[in-house]
Amino acid sequence: MVDTNHADRVGVFRGVAGPYWSLRPVCGGTEWEAEPNHVRPATADERLHAETARANARSRGEVL
């Protein structure tokens, strides 16, 4: 999912928290809340970019 209200940040949908959706960064990290009307499905390019960033972080030994 892409949160258009937070600089097109790509995240994984984690659930609903009241009126918000919880998203988690693809590379791991702290979840954030997004307004559903500012969230859209990620394009194929956006998904690929996020997955590549995750793979690169893992190859550097970063804890995800």
C-alpha cells in the first residue's frame, strides 16, 4: 500500500485501528497510521522498489 499523505511511503497493511489503517514499512520498522482515503495499492514498480530495498538491507546485515 502507498500512503499518499506521507510522501508516497510504501507499507504493508497490518490492520485497522479505529478510523485509521496500520501500515508497516516493507523494510521493517515502526508501524504508522494512515487515513484510508490517502492509501492506494502500490504499483508494480513501487512494490519492486520496496522489495529491492528490503533485499539490499538484508544483504548489508541490517536487522529488519
